[in-house]
Amino acid sequence: MRRPLHTALAGVVATLVLFGAADLLARAFGPPAAPLLALGQTIIPLAPAGLIKPVIDLLGHNDKLFLILTTGLGALVLGGLIGWLASRHLRAATALLGLAGLIPIVVILIRPEAEAPDVIPTVIGLVLGLAVFRLLISLATRPDVENEPESESESESAAPSRRRFFVITGVFGAAGAAAVAAGQTVASLALDAGAAVAKLVLPKPAKTAPPIPASAHPDVKGLAPFVTDPKDFYRIDTALAPPVIDPEEWSLRIHGMVETEVVITMDELLQLPLNEHHITLTCVSNPVGGDLVGNATWLGYPVRELLARAKPLKDADMVLSHSIDGFSASTPIEALLDDRDSLLAVGMNGQPLPPEHGFPARLVVPGLYGFVSATKWVTELEVTRFDEKTAYWTDRGWDAKAPILVASRIDVPKPLEKVAAGDLAVAGTAWAQRSGVKRVDVKLDDGEWTQADLGDEVNIDTWRQWKTGFSDVKAGSHTVTVRAIDQDGNIQTPERRKSIPNSATGHHHIQFRVE
């Protein structure tokens, strides 16, 4: 006779052993071999578009960890249900556990970056998980006494058996959990692919970005740095862990509606005259006043020069960029052919791209939100048409072209901050790519708009920082609101809307308290 609670626990622990052993062994193979990563990566494209934005808003950079945890929890629940079935139908439950274990193997095989040997850790984990399952089931089985109450002697003899079951189950469960903690998934979420990055030595720029004057950054404590450190630069993408790509094996293929297909390797790319530019990037998911925006100095080669080699056909109006992780972005071809500084970038702030920001190469296109322009880990540029091809996010209801709108943010004071009565310093950041920021207005409570002092403009494709102040601010709760105006006279709209299909809008305002 098998108790359902015991067999359910056996299923949970067997699942934990399966994933723990596979994840630990995957350390010797790389991220594509980790079953939790593979399952989570497969779930991402299946998530409803309406669910993604709230998750990003709620969890921010922890969204990937949340997905991994929920994927693992789902696997444990499934293992428990299969174990519960074993209390009545052991053979069927064992078969189901084996079939469930085949799912991550299939998922790994269909991942574009995976190779056949990458399934080895999961196969071994499945064998160990099935063995542990049968062992624990045997320990959980006791003789059927045909509904008669246990005698005192039977109860006494059953107690050590139950204790043995829970001790052995606990040991296997702890071992499985420790293996997951030491495995490839945790390592990939916590660490970058430093060894691959170390292989890449960037050449000196043929064209160096002009120095950033001190006057571009107002001297106000708490204002974001003018150049964002890579570790603080926002990360929004569809990869649970940054792909580990050997730059010596990387190449970019330009194909589709072109006269000549072009393939360029990293060695060839680094031999070209690379340009350095200061460019701000922002995510369409950025809420009003949010931090999904950053400014960096990028090193790369003009995309228009690469496309010129391929000679796009005159009917083409879009370039569909493909990432090694299966992501794609639809960029208007004119944004890659005009005079803006659209780059196939290999460097960020004087160093090779960090893995989480696209190493070894990514697109950087000023004036467009990242989901249609800033493909990381890029491997293909497919010249095509908007009426023939769609991209990852446009398939989910987002805008196909997505020009960046004029926007602004308050950095000082912080929301709900307590400040001293008297003079109040206010500062922040504004951006209006392809036009430039002309003016920033700020108001306190329901007062009149006050024109802020602008930091010097570095170029029209970087953000512009600002500061202002209000004197003799009395104690109590107050609100500060900001708006920006671009060089074309477009005033940041006060109308509130959600980010889908093309950016959240509205004036950023924060509440604070004067004491």
C-alpha cells in the first residue's frame, strides 16, 4: 500500500534531482544545456503580450529570475502530481515521469544555439530522477493490512520505515536543491561570459566621439550620470541568460532583397574604420519617469556602409534583424541608410560589449525604441518589406516602426523624499532624439511652468540634463511636474497612455515632503 502524500513527495524530489543533476552537469557544457533555461526561454515567446508589460513594471530586472522560479515551481508541481498518481498506478506514473523528462530534452534540441551533445546533462538527470523515484516509491510502500487497524507492534515497526523514507527523501531533496544552486542556471543569471569577452580586443576608433563637456551634467546631487555605467544600463530582452558567443565564430549575414549577399566575420569587422558616438537608448516599456533609458558611448561600424555592400533592392523598406536567441526586430530601412549614426556596435564606454548588452555585436539605432532597432547578439540582417515580414514584438501587437517621443524625467528630489524647508533643487533628464531638446519646463504644485536651465547639448541623439530651483518652499506635501519641448516645437503631451503599441506618455510628476 502506497500513501498518496508519500508518493507525491517522491515525485517532487525526483523532479528536483532530475533538474539539479542536469543543471550541475550543464556547467561543463554551457547555458544551452541547462534545462531550466531552455524551458524558460521557450515560455517567453508564448507569454501573452498583455502580461509582459505588467510583469516588467512589477519586477523590473528581476523578471528573468521570476520566470526561472515559476518554471521550476511548475515542474515540481507536475512531479508531485505524477507522484500522487503512483499511489494507485505506479507503471503509468513512471511512464509519465519519463515522458515529462523528455520535454526539456526536446526543447533543448530545438533551440537555435544548442548542439546535440547539450542534451547529455538532461538525459543523465532523467535517468537519475527515475531511479530516485522508484527507490523512494519502494521505501514509501508498506504491506496492505486490508483495512484492519494497525496493531501496536505493526505501528511500532512502521515508524522506523517512515522515518527512513523521510530521511532519505530529505537527503535527495537537499542534494537536488544544492545542485540547482550550483548549476548552470544560477551561474548564467548571476555571472557574465567573461572568458568570451576577454578574447575580443577592440581597435582604436577611426573617429572618436567628442569629449563630453562638464557643463552637460548639472552639478546636482542625485542626478543620474551623463554616461550610464554598463552595470546600471537597463536590460530588457528575451534571453534568460546572455548567450555565450565566441567572437571568433561569430558572423553577420546580410541577405534577402539584396543584389549581393554579404557575410562579415568579427576579424573583418574589426579591420574596418570603427566610429565612436554618444547615443541614448530607451525601451518602449519605459513607464513615464522610468529608468529604462540610458546613455552610452558606442563603438561600431555604420550599418549603411554594410548595407551598401549588399545593395538593397529599391522596393525594400525594412530590415529584419535576427538575434542568435531567436529574437527579431523590424527597422525601417531609411533609419539605417540616412545620416544618423546607426551602428553595428562592438564596444560600450570604451570596452567590449558586456554579454548582457549584446556581446559580441549588436545594433544601435538612434531615434527608435529598442524593440525595433537595438537587436542584441545580432547575426542576420534580412532586407525585406513591412508587408511581407513581421518581427517578434510586432507579432504581439506593438508598433512596427516606433519613433521615440519627446520625454522627460525628474531625478531630484526622489519620490516621497523628505527635504528641508527653504530652497528646493530640482533636476532631471530629457530626450528628443533626431530633433534635440529645446526647453524643459518645471512647475511646483499647481503653479506656473518655470523654464529650467539646460546642460549643454552633446548631440541631438543623447539625452539632455537640466536643473532648476524653487525658493522658500514651505513645510508640507508638494508635487513637482516636468515637460520637455523638442527643437521642432513638439511639446511633451500630458495625455496618459500605456506603452502598447508605442510608448507610455504623460508628464512625470513626483510627490515629496518638506519638513
